[in-house]
Amino acid sequence: MTFRLQRFRFQTWELLLCCLLFKGTLALSGNFWHITDLHWDPSYALGDDPKKVCASSGVRPAAQAGAFGDYACDSPWKLINSSVYAMKKFLPDPDFIVWTGDDTPHVPDRDLSQEAVLSIISNLTDAIKQVFPNTKVYSALGNHDYHPKSQLPGGPSVMYNQTALIWQHWLEPESRETFQKGGYYTEKLLNKTGFRILVLNTNLYYDRNLLTKDAEDPAGQFSWADRVLAEAAGHKEKVYVIGHVPPGVFEKRRNKPWYRPDFNRRYVDLIVKHHSVIAGQFFGHHHTDTFRMFYDSEGSPISTMFLSPGVTPWETTLPGVKNGANNPGIRIFEYDSQTLLVKDVVTYYLNLTHANAGWDRWEKEYRLTESFHVPDASPASMQRLLEGISTDRCRLQKYYQFNSVSYDLGECDAACRVDHVCSLREVDYDRYERCLVTEAASSGGGGSLPVLSVAASILFVLNQQ
Ligand SMILES: [Zn+2]
Ligand SMILES: [Zn+2]
């Protein structure tokens, strides 16, 4: 006994060194939650008629409806509640939470109103606030956080004012001013010198937004962001950029862009110009788990946009998308708190089928560095991952499974590979179209799908995520 005690006794200097090292490690690491696309459907109710379970399924039957939802429906409250408590369970004290919008169900505008939309935003805000009362939340507007949906104006509006009120405990006074003008704001990240967050309202660039279609710079957001990022460089700050609708093209539907072409170009230019201060971009809207790369003029990777999966399992009605549902997902980002470099990404999910059968356990789906054998989530590592996805079938298949949060376990064939690889690599529309041709040639047959130009596709596709 004496011997064992003796053997494990630390000398005082060893203890001190150990504490210092441990403290040093802790001080360098931070983590935050990213949640997005909760899409609460208050109409969800189980009953005898599968077509009447939820308004968000439209004419589709909710064939596997259960307490936690159905793949044809947006989230019932039980799923929303369960996702917020899963966050509490896996990481109860994050540095902050990033919440990138889309709170209301996919239903026609006539079934919603300004009051209904604001009440849904308010209910979800309360749910997060109740479980994380002392956590700072950075919240961006989604195209479904407005009435009529996607019609967010490039100037002051009652809904911007009302939403700023709902979020007032999370917003600094200066943030409220810009939010009321255009739905965007910037703050020092956690009020710390040297760190900043830019919360954008990219719904202004969405091609479904008719109010901004002729504007050069809606709400002056581009010139404002340019100024904020230039000042950030002057102050040697590191910046996270968050928003809802991402630039680039949807990876599950060939040639489906979200932004109007000029806005897409301008967004890419903004990131390329200021990449040295931007440490990460975090967006939603797709409901899928994917990422986008940005490059300098020499082709070196300079920035990554992480698109996190949605909480809603709702199967998209976008024509041409196969298996467009997902399991509900939430995600932790681990970062270097000295540089804001993203070190790792851990995704948790709820298998909806299992949950409805009684096994309602949120589980870790994967950790980026473990599953893809990359050292971190820096642009260089994400580029390495992209090259792996492009050339190695196993990596492609693994990425493809995670893309739908382990919902679609089918094969990603040659055409599917081209769609994903080109969306990941090329945010610029012209370069994306050239990529389709090159990649199809290299995989032999991947280009067999009809190739509509991005511009033509904007006219044809009338759906919205
Ligand atoms: Zn959404
Ligand atoms: Zn959206």
C-alpha cells in the first residue's frame, strides 16, 4: 500500500508543470455550437390520415410519422426540444452558439403571417435561451424568417425591428441599429479584442428575393462588410462570417445556384480580398452537411465555408433531387482561441426512424479529423479532403453518407461525384460550369446528365429551400 502511494505521488514541481501545461492546452481551445434550419411546424400532429400529419408535407403523405417527426415534414416541437437538450447534454457550456436561421415551416405564404413568423422565431429563441441562459448567441436571419418568405427588404422594416426586439438580449446596442436597417450586424466576438463576428443577411442576394433583384448593393451590406473587414485587418482582428443562404451551387441538384450572378461574384470577391482576416464561414440553408472552398488567384485554398446540416428532416421538393431528406443534425466546432483556426468539427445526429421506434438517442455521427484523417479543418486540410473525395471512392462514399446525415446510404455514382466535387470546389458559377465538363471527362460519363446553364436554371427552378 505504502509502495503504491509512493509510486503515484507527484513531486510539487511536477504538479505545477502539469497544471501549467493543462491550463495552456485549455486556453488554446474553444468550442461553439452551430445549429441551423430548425423549421418548426406547429401543425404537426399524429392521426389516422398520413396526409394530414403536417402542413409542411404538402400533398405528400407522412408515411413514417412518429413522435419525433417524419422525413416529409418539418420539425415537431418534440424534435426541436430534443435537439436543444442534446446540445446541453453534449456541450453544456459552449463559448457561444451560432444559429443561422430558417425557423418556420415550408408552407405557402397564405398559411403564415408576420405575427405567425415572429411568434415562431420568439418560441425558438425562448427554447434556446431557457436551456442556455448565460450563453451568447449570434443569430442570422434565414429566408424563412420573414413574411412573405424570402422577401427580405434592403432597408428598414417592421419585421427587422421586431426580430431585433426578440433577440435584444443577444445584441449589442450598435448591432440593433444595423439590424433594423438591413438585418445584419457585427460585434467583437465575445467582446474580446482581436476577434470579430460578421452576421450577414445574405437573403438579400437570394434569387427568389424580388425586392432586391435590381439593387446593386442591397442595404449597403457589401460596402459595409468591405469596410468592417478592412478595419478588422487594421486592428489585426480575426473574423468569423455567418449567414444563411450560401453562395455557390447546391450539391444535390446540378446547376442550382442560390444567389443572383452579380451577388455571387461580389461575395466571392469580398472573401478573396479579405481572406487573411477571415478564419471561417458558417452557413445553413442546404439542410445538408457539406463545405465550399475559396482560392486565391494562384489556386491556393484560402478560406472554407462550412454548411451545417439542419435539424428539420424535411425532404426537399426541389425537382431533380433524389433522396432529398436528412436526419436531424447539430454540430460543434472546435477552434484555436488564439487564432480562430477551426481545428475540428463534430456532428451529432438523431436517427429519426430509430427515434420514432423508441430509441430517441442523439449520437455522435463523426469527428472530421478522425473520419477523414486530416490534421485540422484549416483550408489546406479541407482542400486535402476535397481531393480525397474527388479521387478516392471510399472517401466520396463516406462524405456522401454524412452529406444527408446518414439518411441516404446509397451509392454516389459518377454523375453524383461530379455534382458534389464541382459544388465543393467552385463557388464561382463560370468556373463551376467548366468544372462540370472537366470532371465529367475525367470520370467518363459523369456529364451524361443534361447540363443547363446556371442562368437558365434560375428561370426554370421555382422551388426554395
Ligand atoms: Zn431551411
Ligand atoms: Zn433557407
